[in-house]
Amino acid sequence: MAHQTTPLRTSDNLTLHTESWLPEGDPRAAIVVVHGYGEHLGRYRHVADYFVKQGYAVYALDHRGHGQSEGLRAYVHSFDQFVEDLHVHVEQVKSAQPGRKLFILGHSMGALISLLYCIRYPDGIAGLIISGAPVNADANVPGYLITLGTVLNQIVPKLPFLKGDDYSVLSRDPEVGRAFETDPLTWTQPMRIRLGVEINRAAGQARAGVSTLTMPLLVMHGAADAYVNPSGSQLAYERAGSSDKTLKVYPNLRHEIMNEPEKYEVLADIAAWLEAHLG
């Protein structure tokens, strides 16, 4: 397996950290992994390793303000910046893998970024896989906090506001939560006000636009996810305009289905779906 690290320059001159993992010989297809809020691409190395062994080229980026990328930690002025950063990255991957099918695999906030990206830039994407998507993001937060956050966003948008330090919501494997909490590249402070408001805004855009999505779609969620309401994935599946769409809800699994004890069963399901869409 060949591993590469490549800097990526954004339209507003930030340097983002990206990595790729390539199999020996010609890849069967390319997968772009899009991580979630407060984490980084390094938490998906086992995912990359799994798919590289099956002959895929795997690419990933650290979002602005995340991991080893530049930007104020866990902050974005507009959610559209995440989407446009992913667009620059995907174009880079297309150039590196000309003529090969390209799939996007997004988790949590990364699933929301990926969904909006595929609604906006569907050309050249062979299929979309989303896990734990916060399409009903406001279903996870009491209404009074949403109202308060909207007001405070006009005054102190960068203020850390909502503390969520129960890492047991990530996985039934306690080591996953401990590793997240002690990882120097994760964000364990409260969510900044602007980012919370922007996630809610982006979720509304996804609900409004998902009916225009016509590419093959695999929607995945843990039924025991107490962090992101599974109703968002159900809604995305029902409203998606694609005639080729699949919903898989895993009983007892929590938010990070690719980090649960059954993670290799989940990855095998993704692999089977990819196999069916290689053509």
C-alpha cells in the first residue's frame, strides 16, 4: 500500500491536510472519505486499509479547522466552505484517477457535507454513501437552544457554547470514546455557536434539495444513535430522487457504526454495495 500526504490550497488561501492510500497495481475505483465534526481523517485509517486491500484507492481530507488543516479550530463562517473545500479535493482526486469511478463516503457532519456536495456537483460521482447523517440536525437540540444560538450568532459567533462530553454515544466499545477524548487532533471543547447554526442551516438545505439527487445512494445509521437522530437518514432515503437507493439501519449500533464492535460487518456491507455498482 502506497501512502501519500498532499497539501490542498483552498480558494481563501488555507492549507488543508489530505492523505491517500493506494493499492498495488491499478485501482478498481476511488473512494473519498469525508469525516465528521470535531474529528479528523486519521480516525478512518482502518477504513482506508480495508478498502485498499480490496483494490480501491482511498482519499481523505481534514476539514478546515480540523485535524492537521489550517483554520480556527472547529469553526466555519459558512457551511458552504466545507462543501467547496470538498469540491477542490474531489477535483484533485479526479485528476489523479482519470477515467475511474469515484464514490464518496461521508460520516455524520461529513455525510451532510457529502450530501450537499453531491446535490451541487453530481457530475462524475458514481455513488454516495452516508452514515449517521444529521439531516434532521435540529431534532437533536431543544428549540430554546436553537433560538438562543441564533441570537448569539449575531454577537459572539466563535464562542464555544454546547458541551457534549459523553463519548459513549460514539460506540459500545469504550476504547473508542477514550481514544477520541485523548486524541490531540480531535476537538473536545463545546461546539462554537456559528458552526451549530450553520449545521442546522445546511440540514435545511439538504432536506430541500435531496429530491434532486439521482445517483446511487446508500444510507446507513445506527438505530441506537443518541447523538444524531436516525430520522434524518430515514428522511434522506425517502426523499432522495434516486431510483437506486438503499437504507440500512443497524439495531443496537450507536453513532460511529464504522467504529462499533461490528465495524467489519458494516464495512463488508459497504464493500458489497460498491461491488454491485462498479459496473
